[in-house]
Amino acid sequence: MKRVGCASCHEIPGIDWPRGAAGPSLKGFGARPMLAGRFPNRPDLVTAWLIDAPSLAPETGMPPMPLTEAEARDVAAWLYSLDER
């Protein structure tokens, strides 16, 4: 997440700077029922979203990310640990 700069757009618990505001906060991600407000919050969709969000939602502001599928799965697993409500 550090290498690809997630915090430049998202507020991420445990990271004080930068605190991006272009995308939603990732606090409580694991407890959210929906991804991007329109897809079920499932590991396979989160992984696909992390790799190439515009392929799922062309209007999104999230760019394709330079992540391998394994890296995206790791990021998704970490995001699911953020289940604070």
C-alpha cells in the first residue's frame, strides 16, 4: 500500500500522513456491505477492484494500480481486518 500510494487518496487507520481525502476513508472497510457503493464487498471483487477499478466502474476516480494478483489479495485481506464499526 505504501509503494502504490493508497494514503495519497484514502485516509487509512494507523497512517497519520498523508491523509488523502479524494477517496473514502478505509476505516471500517471490513464491515461494509458494499464496495464503491455498488458491488458486494467480496474478496474476489475487492481484489479485482484493487488491480483495475475502472474495468468494473469506468466512471470511478480510482486508477488501475500496479499490483499483482497476490499483492492485491494481501491488501484485500488487510482491508478486511479494518472491521471497526
